[in-house]
Amino acid sequence: MINLTVNGKSVSVPEGATILDAARKLNVKIPTLCHLENIHKTGSCRICMVEVEGARTLQASCVTPASEGMVVRTNTERVRESRKIMYELILSDHPKDCLSCSRNKSCELQAVGEIIQADESSYEGEKSKEYIDESSPSIVRDAAKCILCRRCVTICNEVQGVGILNAQDRGFASAISAGGKTLLGQAACTNCGQCTVVCPVNALHEKDSTQDVWAALANPAKTVVVQTAPAIRAALGEEFGYEAGTLVTGKMASALRDMGFDHVFDTNFAADLTIIEEGTEFLNRIVGMLYQKGAISAKKIDELGLHRNVNATIPMITSCSPGWIKFIEHYYPGQLGNVSSCKSPHMMLGALAKSYFAEKIGVRPEDMYVVSIMPCTAKKYEITRPEMVNGGVANVDAVLTTRELARMIKEAGINFEKLADGGFDSPLGLSSGAADIFGSTGGVMEAALRTVYELVTGRQLPFDKLHVAPIAGFERIKTAELVIENAKEEWAFLNGVAVKVAVTSGLVGAGILMNEIKDGESLYLFIEVMGCPGGCINGGGQPRPRDEKAKEKRMAALYREDEGKKIRKSHENPDIVKIYEEFLGKPLGHTSHELLHTTYTVRGRHGAAN
């Protein structure tokens, strides 16, 4: 342990801790701007400067290691004046449109100004950069507001491993961009939006779709349908002062109805549907692999009602994360055959709303407007894909992030905290607990195993509370193995098969698993990939966390939602059974193939075919 004093108080911290760590242990608040706990430590903003006895200059507390006997002062006149000067210099190159900025009152630059008590900048002059890049369908880059903290660079390069954002040029000409004059929409960006979460100001934010949705709600010729992803219910409350992980499912449904949506559905219904389609596809691939090896006869495949000539590429990889899909299309196109052909759940529900449901209520598909409330900025990109169209009509018309929905609820004058709990509408609103955990890393895999294992063995998944513990949590890559034993008679040929699975969230982990497949070294039959670290609970469109444990609390909330439901397996959802009987026929059948499955595009590493 290292012993030092901060503002005259003694404190001990582990070797390697910084001055900032020591100050926080004493509850001494040092303002920071560029710092991101456990992610980004560069000391580039110099706002966290402190005085260290014996040091000639002030030190950046977020990067200066604590040392034995160090004497630190955080609030001397010299420190306060230095912080004020640094803040005013940043402010001198920043727009003054705070009142009309969507980050007003949630802007870290504003918050630091309140701590420092800086009234205005004394250094007004030429602005270094003033342009807005709106080329991406998901993310807007406002260069005038960039404070060069480089948080986005760290998240894009080190956490996501995509690496399209970097510092360009030097001095007054410095800028963060995708390289030279390359626009985000031209780059091999995955649209994950993690950069928008860590940006302390409004230099990077989601492309706003609220006005499009208000216009649809005001159009009497449109039947407006809304659906909400599983992760929204565990995070939306944060925008209204609730603790992270507070479930606001019922209030959310009531708010959407009060906003004027004609039908309020749950993307969880389509998550259950995804498990049926994806689980069937997985079994088809396993059987196809065995058929190719001569381990099973064509007659047996026919008896099972499966397909002989299927894509038998193993491992199969989940497809519900559009950021991950764009990543593999750019960086590992040779492995696209491994990806499930299933559309993501919200695209499935959109396709069903404009076919099955539209027919039920007598509305033409082109007169229906489908809005998805998503934790993800990449979903904004996904709905622009030409593959996400049926009968010339887009499956989904608009995507709102959790943050956008919160702004709309406030704009509508709805007192969210006072709302009574509502529910989702039929027939696309009932879901199992397995669908709830889709929002967390490992949840899709666990949901799939609950159904596939029971289909093959006739028994419930042999884990406590149905949770596959080895694939829960936030480790970069998690693995588990399940050996098939005592399978039902028709599946007896699978006895002894070791189903090895892997789960990763964040695109660095995806790259590791893809390289194993590419090199022929993969040990797995099934892989789940989520584009954002932690899964959708930590998506690019979620509330910017004020609680460092927000991710853990959101995950715990989804597991509580799952455990509180009577139906906890996708195949036991009666409305899923009904939609196959009434409309889809069977999993991977002709209708489901047309509406619920898709194809992918080979893209270049430098943004070709974007």
C-alpha cells in the first residue's frame, strides 16, 4: 500500500493507484472531463490538475501515480486558477448554444463549469472547426462541439476494436475523424454508438428521429405501431430519476399509449420467435453436418421434418445485433456463412405487424408505420438495409433510442413517475422470461439452450433457475459445454454430442472468436455475439450512466423480470404457438423464410458497399 496525504488527510491506496483514486477514497471531489474510469486515462484536458509538494508544475491527478509520502493539495488558489484557465480555453472553442442542445443539463462540460465556477471565456477568437457530419444513418458528428478529449478514440480502438476514429492533424487544426475528409457514412463504422455514450458533450450523438415519429402520430392516415426492446424497461427509468436497474415496464407501456401510439407491442414476442427460428436453424445445421459426415440418413432427416440441403456451417453465430453484423461484413466476410439467417427480433416483429397483424385489422401495409424503441444506434442503420423490406414496404419505419423516447415523453408533458402500470397489446405483446434476458450478454444463448435442450431431451435445462451460470457476467469471452444424454428417441443420434458454446460482447471479443474460426481452430458449435460490451443493456442508445454499477443493475433487472414470469421458455409462449398455427406454418417454412430471414453483404474494410 502507498501512504500519502491529500488536503492534510492521510490515506492509503494500492500500488499503481493515481492521485485521483486517493482523493476519491477520501471523498474529495476533483473535477474531470476526459477521464473514463478503467477505460480512458490520458490527462489531456488538464481539468483535474492538483498541486504536489516538491513538483515544479501542477500534475494531472487522473494519470499521476500516488507515491509514498506524497503531499497533495487539490484546492489551492493556484489549482483553482489553473482549472479556470483550462476550462475557459476549452470554452473559447465551443459553441454557446446550450439552451438548444440536446445535452443541456446532461453535459459534462456544463457540470465541470458549475464546479469550477467559470462565468464565461476570456479567450474568444477564431473557432478551429465548424462542420456537422450527418452522412451516417445512426450517428451525427458535430465537430464544433468536440473538445478533443479522445474518449471516442479509446472506445472505438481499444474497447470495440473497430478503430475508425482517430486524432487527425496537430495543434489548432487537430480533429477527431475517420481519417482525412472521410465521413462516418463512408467509413467501416459499425454504428454501435459507443462513442455517443462516452462523449462528454454533444459532439457525437444519435441521429434524431423524434420529429419523424411525431409527424406519423399526427397523420390520421397512418396506423402507428410501437415496439420496445427488452433492455429499455431496465434503463428508461434512469432518465426520470430512478435508480439504474429499476424496471419500468408498465409505466413505459402506459406512456407510449398516452403519446398516441395505436398499438403497443413488445419486441420480446419476436425474441421468442427468434429462438424458435434460430433454434431450428441450429438443429438443422447440426443434422446437416452429421448428414455430410454420413452419420445420419436422409430418411431420418425427413422423419424429423428437417432439410437435407441446408447451410451446415459450424459454428453458427447469432444475428440479432446489427452492429456485429456490419462488423463481420466489413472485417470477416469469409465467415458470413456462419451467421444465422434470422433477422433481428424487431425486424421480425415489423415484418409480422405489416403482414399478419395488418391483415387482421384490415390495414394496408403501406398505411402502417412501425416504430422500434431500441437501446441501439445501429438499429437506425439496420432499417435502411435493402434486405429489410417485404413486398416493397420497409419492415420498420423509424428507430428511437431510449434517450430519444425519454425526450419525447417529457415533450408530451407526461408525468412518467405518476403513471399507472399498463400492458402490451395482443397478438404481438406476450413473451416469455427467456425473451427478457435477450437484452443482456449471454441471454440469447441461454434462451436458445432452454428451448433446444428441452426439444431434444424432453427435459428442462439442468441449471439452477434455468440460468447457464458460465455464460452470465461481463467477461469478454465466456464458454460452456452441455453434453446431450438420454435424448428423446427421435433425437437419440445426438446422444454424446458435446454442445460447446461461446458468448462475447464488444467487438474485440468478436474479432478473437472470428480469427479462431478463420484459422480452423474454433471449438464451438454455437456462438453468441453482441456488438456492445455487456449487450443491449449497455447499448449506444441507452441513458449515459451516472452510476458506475449501472450495467450490473440493468442486467440484474432483466433476470428479475425473467424469474418473475410464469412462462420462461420461448416454445411455451401460447401466442408463438398460435402464430405458427394461423400464419407461419412451421419454423424455417416458406412464410417464415420470406418474412423472418435475410441475407448479408460483403463490404470492404475501408467502407466500400457501405
